[in-house]
Amino acid sequence: MLGIVLGCAAAATLLTRMDGSDPTNVLGLTPREVRLAERVREMEQQNQLLRRQLSISQNQLIQAWGDDREEGAEKGAEGAGNKASPRCKDKEFGVGKCEVLHIAIVCAGYNSSRSVVTLFKSLLFFRRNPLHFHMIVDAKAQVVLHTLFSSWNVPHVEVSFYLTDNLAPDISWVPNKHYSGVFGLMKLTLNKALPSSLNQVIVLDTDITVATDIAELWNIFSKFGPKQYLGLVENQSDWYLGKLWKSHRPWPALGRGFNTGVILIRLDEMRRSNWSQLWKLIAERDLTTLFSTQLADQDIINAVVKQHPEVVYTLPCQWNVQLSDNTRSELCYLEVMDLKAIHWNSPKKLKVKNKHVEFFRNLHLTFLEYDGNLLRRELFGCNHSRPNAATSPLAQLSEEDECYEFRRACQTHYRTHLFFLDHEYDPTADGYDVTLVATLSMDRLQMVEQLLTHWDGPVSLTLYMSDAEAQQFLAYTQSSEIIASRKNVAYHVVYKEGNFFPVNFLRNVGVQQVNTPYIFLTDIDFLPMLGLYSYLRRTLQSLHPDNSRTAWVVPAFETQRYRLAFPRSKAELLNRLDMGELFTFRYHVWTKGHAPTNFAKWRTATTPIQGAMGARL
């Protein structure tokens, strides 16, 4: 029996997430909560303002960029004395207008690579300076984030990657009970991992949401004393006081201790103080009685600060508003405008219990569902090293051209997030494995569960969605037992841009991430016969195909019925075909195009047959 694909013409159901909360109902709220709500509304107004700014015509943007470039060239010709001009400094923070701000983030695994995108969005939304991200990553996160930033193509953003495998030997000897594992200790190695030419860096956890321009935090470096090389916010729970439960023995800390979700590091001074030797000696001493860390790098850094308090500069607590179960962070935001950075430092993340969690969650969701394409904005006056925008392929297009939208689509850089969900694949020993590849949009999401029920092999699905739809998809997968039980399915998200469905681009994204020697290309509307995966593997193994370019065609059929028992054999299929319950797929629409399939010959065949165009059926 040959493999059969049955196409079902079913009505599409659009999945939407319904939020039961009413954002307009503020009855019973305290004045503080009202101010927090006003802050959220202010964020939404800023979003709308940014959208209006990005709607300016392309010619006006190019002209403005050209004017700034000419002005910058004139300033450069006036000599080095003008570098101290007030116009080159941010009036509020004293940070140079085009000064590059360096941010280090530890990110490992597919799930962490997804959650860190919200941090990127919040940073890019408020920033007014070029940014350089230093990503401490494992191999999985490097693949995801390298593709994401390359396709995102945000101006004035650079990214450098440093593999955790090269740093693990320095920290793997430390016993650690924190859920982050060895990756939770990586911040101890930043003085070694980052370039020796880099003197200072902001370090952020992936579960941070920034609520202001990060240049404000960068400017605090200027307040450090000569021996201070760590800028930290005090811990906002009683963890290091040892009062949370009976027999609780925390690591030594200065007072309430410090939280390491947000750190300012002067790398030059850290290296001069021989940091690597310092933390190891103190950790070895405390491990003799405490046996393991409970909060990873935070325990060791607090032990160092306890013994050497002169190295720490205490940051304002608004820069790390900690939302753990036992936090007292509400003392940091008596005024709503004081909020600078929110830290979801509970393992429960957004589900943490906190008096004002709804307001913080709304702020987080603002960036979670925000259209990342809108963050591709120029920083005017900092374009001297970038190519002339007027000569870009997109600028050469004429909006009067009847095919303008099509030509524009050809020049589009589709923002791509590979492996949106956790993924694992174990290669088969025989070398005849097959991956099913398909593409879909939100209106076909209901087909995924049915597909996985019929195909138990590896799958590579590319989804074309907006940022908001991607979050609806994530919620859908978390509520589906079928999807949650499958780790051999790779979900790649390509974010919507323009008016077209880029089917070839989407398919290529899915194909490029396949790890098997064979792929089964199909549309999401088709359901493979039960057991087709095993059948294809057996067939390929028995035929021993050579390395020549051969296409193996799986016959496809369609039905107009919404409910249909799936045929269990070729004989049953042929019977339903004769009864008119099934039809050869699109044969009646384009007979000539499907003629090479030669269904008449296939009906009586017991082995694969040669198609009219050379493909095997």
C-alpha cells in the first residue's frame, strides 16, 4: 500500500485570546494603583506616537538623514574641540549622543531565547543611543539569536556572541541548586569572556523589562568611586536575613544582600582587582559549610561584597524592582514615574503573587505583543558609518509602479525566530529518517494537533504571524497536551510584514532547519494517512535510493465532507474514490497539470511507478 495524503476542505477557525479583565474598571483602586495605571496608559500613548513617527514618508526620512549627515561632516571638520559641545551630549543624562552602550546578557536554550526578546524590545523602544549586545550563549541560543538579529536588521545595534562551553570549566566545579544550572554562574566569568578593550558593561537578566532609556543607568558609572566596580540594587526580600523559614541558612551577605538581575560592572577595575581569583577563594571557603549555592552567582557575589564592601556601589532600587513572592519592592515605586526596570525574579514569572502584579504584567505585555518591525528606526546624527539610505534597493523603487507592492516584498527582511518552542531531535541509526515540512498562518492553527496525531516523526513548521499572534500561539501550545508531548516538532516564527504570504520564504526557513536526509513537503491542509511516517522510512530503506535528485510523490486526495473516517487501506480509499466521497486533489481544476501523476496506472500498481515527469509515485 502506498502512502496517501487526504486534503480536507474544512472551515478555518481563527483563534483569539480573550482577556477577561476590564482595563477601564478602576473602581476600588488605591491612589498608587491609579498612578500605575496612568503609567501604563502613558506607555500606550508612546507606542502610538512611535507609530505616527514611522508613518512619515520615505523621502522625508531620507532627506532628514542626509541633512544630519551633512551637519555631522561639518562638525567633524571643525576639529576635536567641538566634541565637548552640549549638542553632542544628552541633556538629561550626560551620555554622548552617539556613545555606544554595552549590555551583557546570559541566555541559554530555546525558551530563554524566546523570553529575552521582550527585554530587547523594551530596551530598543526607549533607547536613544547605539547599543552593543554581548550575548553569553549556548549553541542553541546562538542559532536563534544570530538569525533573529540578522533578520531584524535594527540600525545602530551590534551583537557579539560568546559560547558558554568555553566558560563552563571555570564554574562547573561549583555545586548549584538554582534552576538555571551552570548558566546561572556565567556572570562570574564576564571579566574573562568579554573583550579586554571593553571597560564597562551593563549586565541584565533575561527576565528584566526596562521602562526607561537605559542611558540613565549607564550614566551612573560616572558616580562610582575609584575602588567600586560593581553597581547593584539591594535585595528586596528577607532571603539573606535568614528569616523566611526555620533552619534557613543563606550565604553571607551585607545586610539584606544584593540582587544580581541588574549589574553595572567596571571591567577594567574588576580585572585589576584579580576578580577571578577573589571569587573562587571566597566560594571555596563558604562551600565547606554551605555545600552548594542556592541562588547561583548571586550567593557568591554577595559573599565577596560581604568581605569587600568597598567594591560595591548601591544603585537606586527603582532599577531592579523585584517581583518575587516575598518581595517588599513596593517601597521603590511610591511614585509611578520612579519605575526603571522590572525584574520577574520568581520561578513563577508572570504568575507571581504581588499586590500590583496586574499593572506590571500589563507593562510587560505591552512589549511582549509590540510589533518589533517598528523598532527599525534610525538614530539621526549617528549614521556616518552606515550606507547611504538613498541608494538602498528599497529607495530605488517607485510607488507609482503598478507592481510596487510586489517589488517591495522582494526587498523585505522578514524578522525570523527559529525554534520558538523547546525542541529535541535524536537521529535514527539507519539514516533514512524523514521530516515533514509545512507552513501556516494563524487561521490554520487548528490543523497542527490533527497533523501530529497522524505523523509521529520529526516536523518542521514555519508560522507566519504578528507578534501578538505569536503570543496567542504560545498560549495555545501550553494548553494542548498533544503539542506539549512532542519535542521533535520545530516551530519557526516569521513575523508578518506587508500584505503578502511569502510562501517560498517560509518553506525555505522550514527546510533549512531540517536535520534528516529526507523531507516530506506538504501543505498544512493535508493530513497524512495514519502510519505514513513509518511507511516512508521502510520504503526508502527497501529501495536504497542513491544520491541522485529524486522526488517521491505521495498521491493526494480531497473531500468536501467535514467529517470523514480516514481510509485504512488503499482498497478502502479506491472504494470511496469510486463512490464520490473522495476526489483526486485538484484534478478537476487543472487536469493537464495533474496528468503526469497518472492516477489510472497508480490504481492497479503494487510497487512505486515512474511518473510522466520522472518522479516516482
